[in-house]
Amino acid sequence: DTAVSQTPKYLVTQMGNDKSIKCEQNLGHDTMYWYKQDSKKFLKIMFSYNNKELIINETVPNRFSPKSPDKAHLNLHINSLELGDSAVYFCASSLTGQRQETQYFGPGTRLLVL
Amino acid sequence: AQSVTQPDIHITVSEGASLELRCNYSYGATPYLFWYVQSPGQGLQLLLKYFSGDTLVQGIKGFEAEFKRSQSSFNLRKPSVHWSDAAEYFCAVGRSNYQLIWGAGTKLIIKP
């Protein structure tokens, strides 16, 4: 009955590879997010989708491509992985309305690029 | 520019002692304010939030926070910390476009 789930939890890969991270939420939320947390714990928003429509697209290399097949899923595909992509990637979701609602986070995907 | 400042990168507190984590924000409109906690190797969990009304907000795990508009602050407090409170704590401000502005986090270390 996990609210926001991510797979895989750990991902170790070589430079230059392409990888995907999947996120699913069963909260009935209509907005989903991808965050990157670096080694200093700083959280950076990458993307946000509302009802499958991209609404936030921060300055992120175009090697990163989000895809939202439906409101409950938001996947992140990364091409040509680089050492600097090593980080923890968090998925989150919220229910939009007239005010900023609480974001619920997944457990994170720890990506290590060698 | 909108921003959130957590002045303390890390704080060390003895178990059983009281705790206050500072958060200051810069935001033009009425802020929506959040405190999240991240335990080691875990995701972020909401501790409490302020949208409107009573400026003293109660959260989970015995935490509370007070919104002070005149000081642009939303400090997190707990009367008596437990070893399990050791974690990273994040303050955030909600923008109108569903985005959160995050502080850099404060690492709480508990001394036995």
C-alpha cells in the first residue's frame, strides 16, 4: 500500500549508458515531480507534470527526458549518463487545487555512475 | 527573489534536550510553509505545514513550528529530542505554481 513508489531503489551503471527510473503513485494525485538531491543534500526540482502535461521544466540537460503515460506514473529516462548524474532522484506527487498542497515523496533512487 | 534560508548546516543536541531549527523565507505573498524530515537513506516525510490560521502548528513526532510574519520565520521546535530524531530537516515555501522553494537543510545530530 505504498503511496509513492520508485524503481529501482539502487542503480549502478557505467558512463555513457542509458537508464530509466520509474515512479508510481496510488494517492489519486494529479501532479508529479522529479527532484535531484546531490551529495550535499541540496534538493533541486527537475520536472513537474500536471494531468500528464509538463508544467515545470527547470534547467536540466536534455539528456533527461520525463514521460508521463498517465496521472499515476512519471518516468525519467536519462541518456548518455555522466559522472555528475550520480545523485539521489526523488519522485513526489501532490493534489493541485487553489493552494499549494503537500508533496508526498517516494523513497528515492540512488544512482551511481562509474 | 524568493528564497528559503536555513542558517544552520548542522546542529548537535543532547538526547532529552530541547531543539529549535531555524528557517527564514523571502516571499512576496502569503506563504505556505512546510517542514520535512529525511532520515538516513530514506525519502522525505512531511512533519507539519502552515497554510493559514493559528500561527503555532503541531506536527507529527512531537514537533511544532511557529509562523512569525514580522520575522519571516517558521522555526521548528521539539521540547525533548530522541535519538531517532537524528536526520536532515528541510524547510520549504510553496509557490503558486505548485513548486516548492527548498532550504538547504539542517542536519540534526543527537549526542547520547
